[in-house]
Amino acid sequence: MAASVIDGKLIAAELRARVAEEVVRLRQQDLKPGLAVVLIGNDPASEVYVATKTKQTLAAGMASFEHKLPADVSESEVLALIARLNCDPAVHGILVQLPPPKGLDANTIVNAIDPAKDVDGLHPVNAGRLASGLPALTPCTPLGSIMLAKSVRPSLEGLNAIVIGRSNLVGRPLVQLLLNENATVTIAHSRTRDLPALCRQADLVFAAVGKPEMVRGDWIKPGATVIDVGINRLPPGPDGKGRLVGDVAYDEAMQVAGAVTPVPGGVGQMTVACLLVNTVRAACAIKGFPPPAV
């Protein structure tokens, strides 16, 4: 029996609708959440991603502030813009599209953002609070991944989870979120021995390693929930088109797992929706309001 498909597109749409309801409520209290996005250079993929963020921010009833800087901008100019946004009362969330062009240090840029407005959840203060089990703004992709897993298994308590990949953007914060859900977590990486055997013990598999279709069907425990964070473009085939695939061999996984996220249409859909969630949460915290119901 084939696994069920976890519809990230539908779940993200429902989440955005809940965000929009919260924004209506907040605007009645004279609070209009605002998100500032900073794009440095003209990378086509980043431009498309930023345009999507802007469109969904406005659709949710929030204020959107887009700042485009040339690729050869100096670091001091970037930091000066961030300093202005930190002080702007209309801006509750700041996101700098990463990675920046060569010559700019991503850590320096992230560290300049006010942790209270760090809706990417990458500032060391937020990372430290998350690791300590304290309330924090959390990276959007791990947050969305947890929501997708809980759409299948409302309680993750006591489940064996494996996270393949240890990046600061996905793997490490995902481990902390799973621990907060009382799951038992293994974090795997390029030096892990006998990864297939470890995967076969997991009720929850989170693949975030950036290697096309690395996780095979025979790595997966029957009935497991598989969240595929990867997105990889394969070289063009005979039809001249390149296919988008995840880190999991999807067709193989569908024959074994209980539920699987597709690529595209899975985790990626949730990332922007969780950015809106973080912006609303940040706005409420800055204003001293109770946490929103999202």
C-alpha cells in the first residue's frame, strides 16, 4: 500500500489563512505587522523567492518593505541599512536573503539584526534560546518541517527521529525543535557510519543534506513519516528539461513509508508561510501583546 502524500501546499495555505485572521485582529488594535526583506545582488532564484515573500506578506494584510542593494555594495552600507530597520517602529521582522554576494560576511550581517526582529531565527541569541528550550524566533524551514510531521502524527513524543544534515539553517535547529516535542533524536551527517541502518530505526526521517535522492526506499522503516527538506535540480534529460528532486528517492519511499512530503509541493511551501508566522509573533512580542494563535 502506497504512502500518503503530505500536501505542503494545502497545509501552508491553511496556515497563511490563520495568519491573515490574526493580522485582522491585530490591526483592530492598531498593530500592523511589517516585514522588511533585503536582497543584495540580482541572483534570479533569490529574486523569485523575494517576490513570493512580498506577495504573500501583502496578501496576509501585513506591511512589506523591500530593499534591493547592488552586488558590489559595501558591508558598511548593508549594516547601516540594518541599523535603520532595527530602529524603524513599522518594521517587526527583518530578513536578509542569504547567501550574500562574495565579499560580504553572512555572520556579520545576521549578527547585526536585532534578535527581536530576526524572523529567520539565525541570530546567536535566538539559536541559544532555542537550544536552551526558551521561547525564540525559529528558522522557518525547520519550523515548517515540524508542522508537516505533526499533520500526520499530532504528538511526536517518544518517537525515534533522525535528522540527516547538521546545517545551522535546518539540521541543528530542527534537532532542538524535535527535542522540545519530546522526540528521541539522532543527528546524522557526512561522517555517520552505516546511515541506512540508523534510518531504518526511525519513525520520523528528516532529510536535509542537499544530495539528490540519497535516501533510498530500503533505508526507510515501514510506516515511517518522511519529511524531505532537500531541493535539487538534476541535469536536463532527453526532453531538455531538468527535474527537481529532493534528498529522498520519492517513488521508492512511497512504497514503504506511511507518509512522505513531495518535492516540490512540500517543505518549500511551508517556509514562506512560517516566515509570516514569525513576523506576527515578533510584532506581538515587540508590542507587548500576548503570543498570537499561530
